[in-house]
Amino acid sequence: MSDALQFIQVGELARGISEATLPPDGGLTGASLTLHGQDHTVTRLTFPAAGRLDWEVPEGPGAGAGGEEACLVTRPRDQVFVVDYIAGSRRATSVTIVLDLAQGAATTVVGTLPTEEEASRSAYALATESAELTGVAVEFVPAYLDRPFVSGEHPHVPTDELVGKRVRYVYSQTEAYEHIYLNEDLYTWRCLEGSEKGLADTDRCHHRRIGDQLYLFVWREKIIPTLGVVLVDWRDKRSTGKLFGYEASDFGALSNTPIASAATLLNVTRYV
């Protein structure tokens, strides 16, 4: 059995795991929003047409930058939109913006994949340098919509409300995984059915509470460079988001694939 276990690239995995995703949403078409970030960056977002985003930075770090992006806009809940795209001006970088119109807030997740050289470094070498075991880098930028940032008041806060839960996620007729949320920094995943059946690992993760029973969960895998960004919705018992990685093992083409699943709580461990 163990001889058959094989980790696969994100491009191959995505072909089986992206069956029941949310449809593109046109609710932002024609809208313009200004994000006032915690890092003092002011970013203006404009959605001139479906699947298109224009952005510019009029103030703060990077002032004068701008661009046009092909994007995917989804609406996992009323008044909560997710804008996702591969950054055209940066190497192997994806941007996911959670726009929370009800609370006038946003959280941007910027993830960058490692180069082949960076990904080839051994876990031992990284550990002896007290470095992250994963080469996937991530940055979180909280912001307010159309008003200045105020420290200490942002509603999308780190949370431990997922910790202790063991959850089965069914992504398609052939793909199912379970997650065990160990603490705020680490979680264990295991493939129950599908192309990675039998595989498991423990990886770096991040939790943010977006709203009532709605969580932003981000993970960074260390063996195959992978960034996962999903919203876990306990009210509707589902998750929706994306997997970002390389299409194949040549560290060339990128795969940025929408995913969604039905979520079932299997049990909860209480830590005392």
C-alpha cells in the first residue's frame, strides 16, 4: 500500500477536485471601492465588466502602481464577495480579496510560490535555520472600505474557533478529504477518496473570523508547493475558495483553480 502513495502537483489534483464550485457573480460589476490598508496602502478597485478588475494605488507604499487583471468574483454569502486573480506583475503570485460589504471591511491574502531552487531545500536544512518548512509565502492585509484604517477595530480577527474540529470535506463524486485543526498554526489533512487517497500531512495554516460561523482558512503545504484559500461556512456546511500551485513539476505554468465542498463535522476535541 505505502509504495503506491504519491504526492501530485496542484494542476493534476485540481482536475478532480473542482466539480461543485460557486458560479461567477456579477454583483460588483460597475462598482468602485477603495481599500485603506493596515500597511497604509490605499488601493482603488474598479470592476468595469464581468471577470475584469482594474486597480491602482494612489497613496501609500507603491503609490503610482496599477494594472488590469482577469479575475473571478464569487459571492459565498450575501454582502460577502471574494475576488481572486493571479497577479500579472509579480512572479507566481495570487491575490484573494475578501470584501465584506456589511462590515465595511476587507482582507487581502497575497500568496507567492517558491522557485524550484527554494522548493528543493530539505526540511532539515530549513529547520536548522529556524525557517518555515514551507516555501509558500503569504501576507495578510486587513483594510477598511472607503474609510481610513483604524487600528484595533478590524472585524476579521485571528480566531481559534476551528481548533479541535475534525471535518470531512467532499469536493466531488471522487474526491474527499478530512481536516483536523490542531491549533492556530497547524492542521492535519488526509485524503479519504480520490487521486491522493491514503496521503496525509501536517501543514502551516492561518485562521480569520469573517462573520458569524464564517471563517477564512488559509494553508501552505510544504511537500508540493500549494496555497489553499477557502471560506469555511458552518451555517451552510460548506467551503469555497481556491487551490494555487504549479501546473506540473517543471515550475512553469501556474494552476489557480476554484474549489468547493460539502462540510461535515465528524467530532470535536476539547483541549484543557
